[in-house]
Amino acid sequence: MALRMSLVTSLTLLSAHAHAAGVSGTAFGFASGTTGGSDATPATPSDISQLSEWLTDSTPRVILIDKEFNYLGSAGQNAIDLDSSDWCGDYPSTSCDYDKEALNGIAVGSNKSIVGVGSAGVIRGKGLRLANGVKNVIIQNVHITELNPQYIWGGDAITLDGTDQIWIDHVKVSLVGRQMFVSGYEASGKVTISNSEFDGRTSWSASCDDHHYWTVLGYGKDDQVTFAGNYIHHTSGRSPKLEFNSYWHAYNNYWHNNTGHAFDVVKETKALIEGNVFSEVNTPSETDSSPGETFAVTSSDKSTCDSILGRACAVNSLESSGELSASDESVLSSWPSGESDITVLDASKVRASVLANAGVGKLGGSSGASNAVTASAPT
Ligand SMILES: *[C@@H]1O[C@H](CO)[C@@H](O)[C@H](O)[C@H]1NC(C)=O
Ligand SMILES: *[C@@H]1O[C@H](CO)[C@@H](O)[C@H](O)[C@H]1NC(C)=O
């Protein structure tokens, strides 16, 4: 009896420890119900080959990223022959060195939680690719950086191409060659991107002004995306660009210092934009030649939004920015069910909340977790 008691006690302690080291909070929005590696015992890979093995295998896992995993140079460098691209017409060709690893993201399997520890979790030189039917993945508190930032096709940080139930939370992306996030062309299903930082500061800018152009691209066919509490700064375009039969709900995000456009909503996409702050954003929403449908909440159409959605919608706030005006009610009347546990804050609270909570190293800190855009407070 005494033996059994102590066994039960130590098992309880073990699982309490496992929980504390795993994912913080729970998925909300369209991706609510996403559990990732669920209650698998959290474990720390020793090096990049073990990290790649654990990410790609078919075992449910909670993978702790407790240091920098550096893929740079691990497969040598190749020369890109720009001649094979028709981008530059008759301009002279050149060759250049780039890191081969960054071109293809790690093929993440289903039922994984990838969780940074404190502010130590960095994946350098390689992105994550979730494709071909992968389901139920959580990526939290990890900084993905340095994917050939000097070359436009250098690498994407997070790619979804045929997925469902994906929660990306408290992630930071910086210095990538191409997209910080991209979905498509297969359906991405239910996705939440929350409390994440898209840092566009770069010395290799396609817009030649130290701002990154290729930020967030939603090209999945049939995606339902909750995009909330994110910090998108020093970009110059595609923040985000959305097309192909999808719903995007962008609320309580903070856009700062964008020298080009934030939204470009193209045909077949429905975008609901509310309770965000746009500060120094040149063009909050691009006028596309084949536009999708957008409802961006203003004080004059808030009551329409409230009555169709049956809850209080939040007015966007714009300062030192261009205009944002779009009130296509079909967005509201066709809004899909299944976006659970969301709380939309008034825009007046958003800047402070986002600066305190978005990005890495901010899980469960004293920085106002109650204001963070999460369904439940981090444990
Ligand atoms: C993921 O977990 C679910 C639920 O346990 C299971 O049905 C499914 O087969 C798992 N997927 C893979 C690829 O192991
Ligand atoms: C905004 O971006 C411009 C252009 O890169 C830069 O000169 C300026 O200092 C930035 N402002 C802030 C507040 O970051």
C-alpha cells in the first residue's frame, strides 16, 4: 500500500511538471481544440538532427526548444543562377552564395507541440513546413530567423499547404528571404495566428527602405484564419495579402510603421478587420483590381456589425495612416461558425497589450497575461 501511494504521488508530480513545461494556454479562435502533442512528455532535442527527426516523425510530441538550433551551413552553400529566372528580362545574370537549408522548411508531422522555453527558443536558417494533410500542430514561443534574407526566394519561415487545426502563438519571425507566413495553395483549414511578432527590419529590402515586403500571404483555398494580437512592424507590403476562398478575422493586432500596404484582399476572400491599431501605415488596405470582400469596422458601421454578428464589434483605430473603409456586409452574413472563445478588446487597449505580449519570451509573464489575446491565462 505504501509503495502504491508513493508511485501515485510521483506520477502526479511528473505530470504536473510535464504540464508546466508544455504549451501555455489553450488554442482559441478557428483553431480552438488544437492540442498538438497533447500530454506527451515534453522533451528537449539535443541537436538539429534530433530536432528534425522529432518534428518529422509520426509520434505525437511536445518538443521543447530551449536554445538556438542553427541550420545555417549544415548542407553547405549553393550558387543561385539568376539567369534561370525570367524576372530580370535582359539584365545581366549573376551568381551568388546562399544557404541551401533555408529553401525547404522542415516537414512537420501531425500531433506536435513545438514550444520555446523562456526566450531561448530559436530556429536559425530553416523554416517549418506543414503540408499534405498535417493536422493538429501548435508552434509557440519560437523565433524563426535568418533564411537567406538577402535573396527574395531565400526561404519562408512558416508554410501551410494542406493542413487543419494549426495554432501559431507567440512566435517571432525576422530576416527571411521570402514569406514570414504563407498558406496555400491547398486548404489550410482552421488556423489561429496569435500574439506573434512579424519584424520587418532588414538591410535587404525589396522596397529599398529597410522594410520587409513579403510578410503574410494567405493563398490557401478554403482557410479559416483567426489573426489576433499580433505585432506587425517595419514592413512594406503583403501584411497580409489574401486570396482564394478564405475567411480571415484580423482583430486586436498592432501594425506599426508600414511604408507600403497592410491588407491586400483579393477576390474570393472575406476579411473581417476590427479592433486593430494602425500606426504609421501608409496604406492600411490596398485597392485591388479584383477585390475580395472586406468589412473593416468604423464608428459609423459598428452597429451593423454588432447586429449581424450578435456581439459587440470593435472599431479600428488609425493614426498617421491612410484610410481604411470597407463595409461589405456579406462578410458578416456569411461568417462561419466555429470561431470559439474569442474576446475582442477595444482598440484603445491594443497597443499596450500587444507590446507586452506579442513575440517570444512573453508567456505567462507579469506583463498582463490577462490582456493577451488568449482564451485562458497561461499556467
Ligand atoms: C494524431 O492523433 C489523432 C488522435 O489521437 C490520431 O487519430 C491520428 O492518427 C494522429 N495522426 C498521426 C499522423 O499520427
Ligand atoms: C519608420 O520607418 C522609417 C523608414 O524606414 C524610419 O526612418 C523611421 O525611423 C521609422 N520610425 C519608427 C518610429 O520606427
